[in-house]
Amino acid sequence: MVVVDAGKFASGNGRVEHRCARIGIMHPLIGTQELASLLASAEPPVVLDVRWRLTGPPGIESYADSHLPGAVFLSIDDDLAGPPGDGGRHPLPGPAALERTLRAAGVRGDSLVVAYDDADGSTAARAWWLLRWAGHRNVAVLDGGFAAWTEEGRPVTAEVPDPKPGDIEVTPGGMPVLDTDAAAALAQEAVLLDARAPARYAGETEPVDPRAGHIPGAVNAPFAAHLGENGRWLPADRLAERFAALGVSGDRPAGAYCGSGVTAASVVLALAAAGRAEPVALYPGSWSQWSADPDRPAATGADPG
């Protein structure tokens, strides 16, 4: 696993990050009108439906009822994560397994990929992050997701597509990641953002993981706060203001975690949408890995601790 250590927390894979900076990265969000136009073009994007809820019902049921035309369903649990275990509830999938999944979904090396969910974009952000981690730069999240698409009366279908197999080659290292020790150090010496809801961060409730609380020193940055009242992501200036208030500004090293490494990807995406040039690091094991180790301390309350 790559450990971020810029200055002290500079990524261990600076070569890949330098390459990404050189070739440029597309904006992480795409609007409904732009996606509709692209779907009607001669070379439509690959669309991934990644609807998921922590406590159910399964996203595949919603997909079977209706989805965007041509969209392929990918499961957060089975397709976009490895088997649960020492690495947490949603560890990163193995590169070979992820490559098979993406090729079966029709992703080519030159594909534009658009992911969507039906909530707040946080699970679609997991797909965005994984593709970026895999070295694929042409990927975006549908702003407003399935709700925005249907509210505008745009077409949906129950037809399951049979995409032509893709040829994407997964090359891990396109995004920086943290292991447990690096996450602990980052929380004390820079900024580690906890993307969970305030009640889980404070240790008032814990629905799935072994212990309640948060990593000592981590700052609460709930993923739900990335959206405005209309269900779209906040504009760049408001996102930048929000993160500056949380201590993330300029090139200050930062990382993010959540319950199991899924919704924290939305923090990484939000910072990219806010204009941050260097991606913040993700702790894939997140609280599910941290809390399973009895030797790791847990802080409670609204303060970082």
C-alpha cells in the first residue's frame, strides 16, 4: 500500500502523480445536459450505476426497476471492493479483479466514464476514485445523480445492456492512499478529515463497526455537507471555503476516511472540484479497520481529541 508522506507526507508514488499532473485531469463533475448530449453522440460514455445504501435495500433492485440508458450496474460490495477482512469492510479490490470488472462493463483505455448514484454522490465518488487510482483520468460523477436526471424528465429504462468488452489496463497508484500508521500520523501533524455523520464521529452511535468514535486528531467533515439544497454539489468557491474552515488550504497535507473507505472518496472529489491541484490521500481501511484493532485509541465527542 502506498503511504502518503508529504514533506513527511509526500506520496510514495510521486512518479504516477507527476504523470497525472502533466497530462491533465478532467473536472470530476458532469451535468445532466452535458451527459444527455454525450449519450446521444456517436461515441457515448460508459455509464456506471453504483447505487448503494449502508443498511439496504440493495442497489441492484433499484437498477432493475429503472436506470439511465446503457448504464451498467456495479456493486460497491462485490465489484468495487475486495473481500472484507483485515483491511476493513470495503478494502481496495485487487488490480486484476478490478480490471476484469471494468472491462466487462465496457471501459476502454480511451473511454469517458460517468458514475452516478441516487443519494448524495458519495458512492459514485468511490467509482470515480477507483478509476483514478487505477490510472484512468477520464471519469466524472453525475452532478445530482439519478434524482436530477429523472426530475428533468430524462429517459430511463429497465433494459440491461450487453456492452462490448473493454481494454482498460488497471495501473494502481494514480491516487495517494494511507495505511493505518500514516492515517494516525496525519491526524496529529496535518489534517485528517472524517467524512461520517456527526453522531458517528462523536461516538454517539455506531451501526456496523466494532467500536464507536473517531481517530484521535481527525476533524469531522460530513460528506452530506458537499451538496446544496437542490441536491447538486456546491460550487467550487463554497467548497473551498468549507474546507479552508476545516484547516485544508493551499498545499497543506490532508487525508480522508469514513466508515469503510467508500464515502470518504467524496471528500477527495469535493476538494478536486474546489480546485485543489494535488489529490488528498484516502485511508481505504477507514474506521472499520481502525476500530477492529484494540490497540488503536478511539476519541469521542465533537472535538478532534
